[in-house]
Amino acid sequence: MLFLGSSGIGKTELAKQVTYFLNGDESKDKTSCSQSFVDMEKSGAFMRIDMSEYQHDHTVSNLTGSPKGYVGYEEGGILTKKLKKNPRAIVLLDEIEKAHPDVLTVFLQVFDDGRITDPKLGTIYCKGAVFIMTSNLGSEEIRAASPRLHKLVAATEDRHERYLKGIGQFTKQLYPVLKKSLKRDEFLGRINQIVVFLPLSDQEISQVIEIELKKWKKRAEEHHEIRLSWSPEVVQRLVEGYDVNYGARSVMNEAQTLAIQILAESQIRGDIGKKYTWYFIRLLDDSHANHTNSWLVHLFINDTGDIDMAKADPNGHILQRGCRYVL
């Protein structure tokens, strides 16, 4: 499979979720599965290869091992060793367009016959492995067509065949871009499925922010006994920080800068302690019709009911601390 879309859109995350689905415990909460995913990587169930490290022809030996008599022969290749250990692994080839054409040649046999040869380990059969490639190729074309494609998704939600036909016509338009970069028609011909990742809508960005804040909420409660809460306006404030060029990563960084980082710094300074509840509230300056001037207000409530208020500027910097209020 080839995942196409701009940076930070969720291509790598979907590859991880495929790994969870095929190898993980579906009863577990995915927000707390970081350790289990590390275990999957160690066991060889998931392998990520940064193809930017394979821009030269001689790097092929890193994947499949060096010929007999050469340095590295006894070690074998990193890809072949993993596949021998787990022939049903999920292999993520990140930024495939950066790989040297000779490196792509290695995968022709893998994608076609499900086998790969290592000078030391011999022939390794891996028909059960799932290879997922990611690329930013075609991002501009996808972004330009996203309004039309979003309408296609909405209009064909219950008509799968019509959707496949529509998206198939669009992916054909991307082939010249892919061929120009990958330079291998036979390589493209062995790709079973091209998955197009559209730019996120405001609703989808809001969902990403909620997931990110809930993750930090869980960590704050489990590790520091601090309860976090936030108003819908805070989520909207973070949505405004979305940059289409950086995808979901931009709003996740925004959440950490405007919310989580302040929480960590306040705890280090001793401003808040355990069993506190922290509320994030966004206040709009009504003197501006478009509400471009906004403030984040932080309310810290301890276990005895004392409230401490602080106001932050649009960049999240604390401007002033309010007096304490007692309920």
C-alpha cells in the first residue's frame, strides 16, 4: 500500500493502528498502549525504515546484507533479519520517494513473489508481511482537489463502488507525479492500493485536539493527581492554530505550548500541587468584532476549594496572576 498526503496528516499513525489491529489486544485503550507498541517493535511485529537513509546505491546492503567476503556479511540485513524473525510483520517504508532506484529494486521481488534474499540468511519468504509506504508526493494536487474529494466522500458514504470509481480516477491523475519521482514503472505496477489522505476538516482537527488533551488529562491524573478540564472555546482556539502544511502535528504542538507546557512549568514552580483541578477557559475580547484578540484563563482549584486565577496572552504566556478566591 502507498499512503499519500501532506506531512502530519496521519499516515504513520494509521500504519501503527494497522499493527494494533493485526497484533494488538483490541480490548486495550489505544491511548495507553505506548508500551505495548514498543513491545511490538522489539518483537519485530512492526518495523519502520526511514528511506531518507537509503538515498545511495550502496545502502542496499544495509537492508539485505553484504555479499560474502565483505564487511557486514555476518550481520545480515536489518530488513531480512526482521522478516526472518517475523514473516508477518508490518513494514513501514517512510518517505519512499527519497530512496535510491537500486533500493526500490530490492522490493520488486518482495512485492511480486513475497520473498527476499540475504547472502547470509538465504531466501526468506514473507508473503504474510504487510508493506506500507508513505510519501508527500502529490500533496499539492491532493490539497487542490480536497474540496471536490470531500464532497465525493460525503455523497458516496453508502455507495462504496461509486466512491472507489471516483477516487480511482483521481489517483490516476497522480501517476505522472509518482513516476517522475520514483522513476520505476514496474515498481508502481506492484503497488496494490494507493490511499489518499485529504487535509483535515475543522471537525476532524477538533477531534484530534480532544484526543491529545484527553491523553494529557489521563497522564496528569495518573502521575500527578491533577484533574484537567477545558471549555469548548479552548478547543476552538487550538483549531485556529492548524497549519495545513504541517497537518495534525501543528495543533498537537499548539496544545502542548498553550496548555500542557504551562501546566508543567506551574507545577515545577510549585504554583499547583496534587489534587488540583485545572480549568482552561478562553475569553474573547468583545472590543474586536472578529474576536482576534483572545485570552486563555487558567483556574486552579485545590482540594479545599481555593481558586487561583491566571490570565495568558494569545501565545500562552502568563501575563498576570489573580488573587485567591475561597468558595
